[in-house]
Amino acid sequence: MAPSFDDEKSLFDFVVQNGNGVKGLVDSGIAKVPERYVQPPQERIDKLDAFSQEHSPIDLSKLDQLAEYDQVAETIVRAAETLGFFQVVNHGVPVELLESLKEAAHKFFAQPPEKKAIYLKAVSPSPLIKYGTSFVPEKEKALEWKDYISMTYTNDTEALEHWPNQCKEVALEYLKASTRMVRKLLEILLTNLGVTQDHGSIIEALTGQNMVNMNFYPACPNPELTVGVGRHSDLGTITVLLQDGIGGLYVKAEENKSEWIEIPPIPGAIVINVGDALQILSNGRYKSAEHRVRTTSAQSRVSIPFFTTPKRSTKIGPLPQLVKIDRVAHYKEVTFGDYMDHFFGNAHEGKKSLNFTRNISG
């Protein structure tokens, strides 16, 4: 017989404090979603209310062909200026590696709770590695149906020493291949902005800190009541996301803010999305996309995002030459560490975090 989780404190202790996560909840045999996970009606995801994105993935190998470069670059820019999301193929990350990543994620989360709990924030062998659940459980009225392991990169030695054995080698390879791809994309996006100063120094500032997450969304007995991840935009520069074949990623349509677009999994493809830091730097030309993730009752799902962000000490603000052209700065300059603290200090609520740096007069 499954244990009762009607008492909110016992549920929180079991899932969050003791590191059992949502997977532990499901493994205990629950037949229905505990009240703490039930989302208010306006936050629930109805698949029938969304439409599927029909854009073909962008073939990045064509960037190596002089005759194709301009057209491909224009497609990337247009996607960054509108939806803020696009998919890419022939991206330089080996397809075999993508499959290995998904297998590694399942292997990590299949471990007994005590094996994963050694990476809980309070006891983790490194402050750069964190195992957890939901987003900020202490601040959320309704928890998200997700467990995760987060691995921040400093150097190869530390990654190979401290990252979990089940995934460290493939995660590190994924990080390096994704970094090369992100630099190519940023070169195109900066060129489009008319940036005349050294692109290398700007790209270094925008990609000063890198992190790989592995997310696990257990099969849910009541997917219609829950969310895997609530409405949010990513705080950094660019996110590279590997989906599995199950799907569940939704992006808010920029043109019509009441509609959501499903981003279907494409074999061998990777999802790219613009983050808040790039929206701020571009003075709003590029759009960080509001997105969310649904749950499913059929089977457990994994996703593996690679986040590239500025370092905490880096100041972010609109490029001066864009402010000169626009005659207004839509965002104030802030230290990225302050923006991070604000972002992680609140539950997910769409793109509300951008208000922290939004210039009201602009």
C-alpha cells in the first residue's frame, strides 16, 4: 500500500529534504497526484490548445558553404527575433552522443534515492553540483513534476572528479560540442546587430559560465493537473536543449500571447532558445522565449539542457550602439549575479524576471 502524502510537511520532507524526488513519490505507488502538485487551472497544459511548430530544422552544416551562408544566417536571426526558439540539425554534436546522453540520464535517475541524495545542495561534494526537484520548492505554491541534476563547469579536472559517474564523460563532451555551436550562433547574431567591436570579447563575456542539467519527468498519474516545468524564460545567453522522443515542450507564440506552440522532437535535432541576457544585450531585438513542459502518463521523459550564461561578476545591459540607434535603453545595466539571485529567488512566472532590469522610462 502506498504511503499517504496528505500531510504537506511529510510530503515536502520526503520529496525535497530527503532527496526522494518526484521519482521516489511515483515509486512509492501513489495512484493520484498529491495536492501540492496540482496546478491552478490557468497554469495547466492542454495539448489540444496548442499547435505544432511546422518550421523545418535549420541545417547548420550549410554555414560552411559560402553560397548558403547568408540564407542560413538570416533564418537564424529571424527565429531569434520572433519566437526565440528554433531547431538545428548537422550541428556538430554527434548523434551517437545524443543517444548516450539520454541513456546516461535514465541511468542516473534509476539509482536508489540515497545514491542521488549525495548531491543534495547541503551535502554535495562540490558547490557546483546539485541534485534537486521542482524549481524553488520553498517558494512555489504548486510544485513542478521534475527531478534534476545540475553540473556547472569550471575545468575538465573538476568535472571528471566530481560529476556523477553515470554521466560525467558524455555530459562533458556535450558541453564542449555545444559551446562550439553556441559561439557560431552568437557570431551570426552579433553581426546582425551591427556590432563593430571585437566579437570575441563580447562572446567571452556572454559565455563565461556553462552548465549541463539532466531533467527527469516521471510518468504522472494525473498529467492534466500538473506541469513538468512552469512558464518561464531562461536567464542566460543561449540554451541548447536535447529532447527525447516523447516530447512535451511548449513555447508561447510571440505574435499571439494567448497561443502556445508545441516543439516536436526531431531525431538528431537539438533545440536552441534565446535567453534573457541576450534579449537585454540586444535591447529587445532578440526575444527570450517563454516556455513550459507538460507531463505524461505514458512513460518517463528526460531532457538535457546546456546553459551558457555570463559570469556572476559580468555587467549586462544593452549595447551602447543599439541604445544610440533606438534612442532609448529598454533595460538597465545590472550585474548578472544580481539578476541570477532575483531569478532563482522566485517561482516561475513567465518572463516576469525581466522586470528586474526593465527600464520603466524606456
